[in-house]
Amino acid sequence: MNGFKLPGSQRRQPSLFAAGPPRDQLSPEALTAAIVKELNNFRGHVEDPEYRDFMQDVDSALNKSLKQSHLVAPIIDSLRHSFIEQGPPGLRTQLKYEYHGYLANRRFSSTNLQDQARVADIRYPVEWYPKTRQMQRMIHLHVGPTNSGKTYHALKRLEQAQVGLCTVEMVPVNTDFDVAVVDEIQMIGHEERGWAWTQAVLGLKAKELHLCGEERTVPLVKELAAAMGDDLQVHHYQRLSPLKTMSASLKGDLSCLRKGDCVVAFSKVQIHKIKREIEIKTKKPVAVVYGSLPPEIRAQQAQLFNDPNNDYDILVASDAIGMGLNLSIKRIIFTTTMKFNGRSQVPVEIAQMKQIAGRAGRYRTAAQAAAPDIIAKDLTGLEAISRRSSAVVPPAKSLGLVTTLHRCDLQSLRNAMENQADPIMSAGLFPPVDVLVRFAAYFPPSTPFSYILLRLHNKSLLHPRFHLCSLKDHLQIADTIEPVKNLTISDRIIFCASPANLKDDTQRPVLRAFADCVGNRRGGGILDIRALNLGLLNQQVIVGSKDYLQKLESLHKSLILYLWLSYRFAGIFSSQALAFYVKSLVEEKIQQTLTQASKTIRHVASGSSLGHDVQEHFGPMSLPLAKADGDLDDAEQSLSCHHLPCHNEFGNGDTSTVNHVTLRKPSIGLDVVIPGLISHQQPWGRDSPP
């Protein structure tokens, strides 16, 4: 079977939806007609007889659905759904999957299909971790609302352990621990990321496992503990400080903001607009926190906001503040109670709204909650604690307030605060590597790995208490690296599990370049990879440029991915120490960009001549506060962005001069000047850091 590529016609006709109603508002007949038109645009001439037969079947099903709308074949239903969700690109991708399914059904024997079904039987994931099942674990489930002290109690127990682990994602299930703490356990039910929390609960080899999160996880965790044969003790907590929904909104008036306020928006664009508006009105700098900022920058911005001795009185943030940061917030103000889900504006879920609102009234800072010498973060997203300390302190009591910016959103907020979120009914799963490898072995080498993932996903047999996590990110990654030669199935599995963020279009060529390095088994030095925009480090900070900040954030994501891969392909991505250092430089530039932008905007508000420069980058300084138009990076990046230590050691024989180093790669014509390094007389090696 040859690798499948949809042929393209020589002249592409304009899409039916260049203008017109949204696809999800069309009648079934109009939607089918639109699909026929799109298919004709890239049908072309095909010599492969199997593909011709396949398209004849598709045409027949389309004609039947046009004539009799109540007779819809499964393939037409799949094409409609993909077209509604992703337009013509989604239609092409789904047609590719349908074609490979057509070939599989024709070529696999009944015995093959039965064998595949046995491999796809993943009803008993507790059996995936036999060494953990040999242990008799004690599980402590700490449940309660935000600011109830549940995580504090778990961390106190962790401090007493000789070997402990506080984990977020990608846990080392083959390592022994005395105590492990898994925070935000309600994420076990997440549609896309729940598998990471399920893996932690089922697989961690810890004598004591502490799970912290929301009350609605109790029934599910009880079922899981019983299935694993582990002991379970549930600890219930009440909020330590009162939380009150205000009787009035701010009526759209940002001048009503006061010290300790956090303004919440669900779009990065909206966050920067509001930040600028507030800085103009108050003539003071404003801290920002959103998901696509590096975690180190989020922590720095949180410190600025928490410090009572500076002018950062107000924070503008996305839903990223819902997890992972302790902030001295007195009042939460929602700019909207709607959020863009990739297709349309939908109400923010009750659980998410309550979790964000619960951040109000928290008066302890991140530094008070955990001293930096106690918690060290690494590439796997783990927080390893191996020292005793009294640094963790319980929350102090104070009234937290929550309201909305606009009057029209206040009732929605009240309804959310007065109601309970639905219980979590199932835990997320992703098939383990050995299942993927065995399932892939049934398919010819030319079969796209994304199709293999999708077929396993569709064929999987599950227990009702589990659900398969969405394959959206995995399929996009798999399709991006599909053309790369010499990648093994195991290689592709590793890439699909990586923290690649393809919502940022600049990451696709970077991901492809990294995959090429693995396929070639060489060329993974950080200066050998053309797709990395290292030349950005030569530029001066461009004050007020959204494009410049976006490029810095994208470069940081690329470096995160490089470092993550360097732990999986150490012999290929060999510039790990240098990548750590470059990453720290990017973080410095991001912080400088945010700081300088605030200073410039305050100059504008004071009548300085700098106003022209800012308006050139941002447009008019007075903008209406529109509803948030969505930034899907925010929540997902808060889950998948990995915390990295800052190293100062280099490898690979780079040399330096006084006060700076120039990294020269003639093959790509790149000079990267890294300032601030002291002089050395000899090349640096792994054992001789600067």
C-alpha cells in the first residue's frame, strides 16, 4: 500500500465558506452539498484503483444523503463532523483516515481483526503497573474548596518524608517514594490531559499517596482505590476565609480598580489590552499572568504583584491563575463569563469559575508557601522534595471578593457560585507504549501513525469508569512529522507525548526539524537547527511590539521542547546545557519587554513623546473592552508547560570572550551574542562549566 496523499486539482475553486453562515448552522443537505463541492476541488485524477473504488463508495453515500437526508452513512457523518470542526483541512484529513480504514477492512482477515480487538481491550488499566500493584499503598484524599488548606496538609506530610515527590504530570512510575503528593486531582477527568493524573494515581510507587483537589472527585477515587486494593482515607476541608460575591459589577469602569485586584480575561489579546488601559488610567505598572508565558515569568510577575512595597497593585490574568500560583488577591473581577472553545463562545464551566474566584482572599505568597530551596522543578514537570523545612505556612484568614466588570455577566457569576459542579464520573486514559507498539505492528510501514492512533482510539474497549483522552494534539503532531523518514514507532510515540504546542504555527517547522534530527540520528546541536529563531537574541528589546513578544514566547516554547527531547534522545540533542542558558536569556528578554512596555505606556499617560511609538505598535490608546475572544493556549499551557531549572553550565566545546560569547554557525550565517559571561581561557566541556 503506497502512502496516501489526496490529489489536488490544478485550479482550486473558492471555498463555499469564504463568506456565508457558519458551517454548524447549515442544514444537513446544505452541509453535504458543501462537502461535495470541497471534495471536487481536490479530487483530481487518480490511477490507484483502490482509491477510485473508495471514492465511488463515498460519492454513492453522498448522493444518497442528498436525496434522502434521513439515510446518512457513518462515513458521511464523520466527514460532516470534521468539516464543521475544522473546515476543508479537517475534511481532507478525515478523508485520509476513512481511506485507510477502507483498505484495512478489505485487507485484514477476521483473525487479524480479532487480534487487534484483543490488543485494544484496555478495560483494566490497573494491571498496567504490576510492580505498584504488589505494594499496599495508603491513599489520602484531601478535598475542599480553594484556600481550605488541603494542599498545605499534604505538603506538611511530604516534608517529613526522606524521599518524596510532588508531581503534576509525567510521573516516574518505576521509582520508589515514601510519600507522593498529586495536586489538582480533579484534572483526572480532563478531556485531554486527564491521562497524566490517572497514570499518577494508578502507577506511582509511593507508600503514601496524597491526592488534593475538589470534593467532586471522591466517588471516582473511591472506586479506583477499591479496584487497586489500596487503603483510602478521605479528609474534608472547609474554606479558611470567607468568599463573597459582590452585589454590583464595576459597570465597565476600570477606574474602580484598587490595590489587590485581579482582572480575569480569557484571551491573551484581551489581557494586554486591559493591562494597557489600566496602566494609562492609574499611571502604575500592571502584572500579567497567562498560559503561554514561561512559568518562570509567571512566577516573577506573581512576585511583583504580591510584593506590597512596589507599584504593581493590580494583576491581569487568564484562567492560568486557577492552578499552580499562590497570589495575594483581594478581589477577582471577571471581564466575561464566556470563553471561546475553538468554535464559538460558551459559558465558563462552573468548576473553573469557582476555582478562579476562590483565588480571592489568599494572602500568602508563593515564597511563603514553599521556599525555593525546598522545591526544585525539572523537565518532567515534577517537583522533588527531599529536605525537611518549616517553610510551608497555612493560609491566613481574609475576606475574598468576586465580581464582574460588566453588569450583564454578574448573574451568571452568581449562578456559578451558588451551584455545585457535576461529579467527575470517569478518569482519562491514554494507551501505554507497549499497547501502541503491538497495535501498530498490524499495519504496513506506510500507514500514517495518526491513523493508527485514531483506529486504536475508536476500537478500544473501556471500563465505564475510564474515558480515552482526546487525540487532537497527538494527531496534529503525528501528521506534522509523518513525512520524516527513519522514525520508529517508538520515536513517533515519544514525539506525540511531547509538550509541542501546534496552536502556535511557528512551532510546526521547529517540530519537523527536531524530528528530522531523530530520523537522521544526528544534527541535534542547538546551533545546527535552522528552524530555531536564535537570531532573535541579537535584537534589542522592542518596546510595545506584540509581534516581538510573541516571537520570544515561541522561541521559549521551542527551547522547552528541545530540552524535553534532550532527556529522551540524549545522544542527538546534545546541547542541553547551552539550551538551558539560552532559555534563561529568552526569559530575561520577555521580562524586560513586559517591564519596558509598562514604563512606556505610563510615559504616554503622562504626556511623554513616547506615545507615538506605542500607538504605532498597539493602535489607539483608548479601546472598548470587548468580550474575550478566546486563547486556548492559556488553560492547556498551564497543564502542559514544563518547569525547568536554570543551569549555568555549557557543553559542546563553545568558547567565550570577555563579558560576552558569540556563537557562530557559518552554515546558517548566525551570530548569537550572549552577554554577561566571564572570560575563560579554554573551551568549555561538560565537566568545566563557566
